[in-house]
Amino acid sequence: MAEPQQQSAPPSPEKIFPVSWDQFHRDSRALAWRLHGVGPFAAIVCVTRGGLVPAAIVARELGIRLIETVNVASYDHTSQGELKVLKGVAPAIVALGGGHGAGVLIVDDLVDTGATARIVRAMLPRAHFATVYAKPMGRPLVDTFITEVSQDTWIYFPWDTGLAFQPPIREAGL
């Protein structure tokens, strides 16, 4: 994933989806459970930075030891800029399974517009792409995901937040 979150700018405040560490861990394990029947996978390529946590959980659950990273940057905490590949995938990983990433599992936290996913898919066109969360614009680019959220929902991941008071929904003007 690129920078803190792979998603378009935050919508109006009523369309937020805060995710706790416990929930993210459960959702990542659910992703591993779904992927167990799809594999086996020779390696994981995690899209940094957001893909690091779910990739670690999936790797543990599926017993995968070969883990690679790819870094496509574009985001700051609120907006998307030009996509840049800061670190590509090692040629040895691309060559697995006869080439083009066959037998490789790509893991990210979220697919939003699909911009980052398109770049990573081009590097590993035969890999299996999995995300914990998916938005409608990016969903066709992933093979497996756990939860779909609307395109105008901003996901607050646990590494982006701290504990703070949340007003009741009835007071948020919904």
C-alpha cells in the first residue's frame, strides 16, 4: 500500500469506519482462512505499508516463510498524488511458478480506487491478490477480500489512530 492508507480523501465525517486492532486481527485471520483453500503459495508480496500487518498474520496462519515487499507511494494522510514505485518485486519472486508471479500471494490492507493494485498486478499478473477490505472501484482487481465498504467510506486503521472519545451516533447529526 502507499503511505498511511490506500484510499481516496476522507468523505464527510459520517462515513467513517474505525477498525480496532482486535477487529483487524480477526479480519486478517479470516482472510487467511479463505486463502487456505486457494493456495498453496510459495511466497507473499505485501504492499507496504498497510499490507505489512495482514501479510504477517496470513504468513503465520498459512506457514509461508518467504515474504517480499513492494512499495508504491502516493498518499499522505488525506490525499493521493502521483504514483511512484519506490521498491519493486525481486526478480526471484517474479520468476516463481514459471514466471509472472504464479504461486505468489499479494496482500494489502485495502483496495480503494485500484490505482496501486493495477501497478502491482502488472508486476505479478499471475499472482493471487488478496486484501482485507475492498471498495467497489478496486474490488475487480482483487481475487479475495473479507469486507466491502462503500467507496465514500474512510477507513481508520488501528495504526493511524489512538484512543479517543467517540460521540454517540445520535449526536453526530446523522
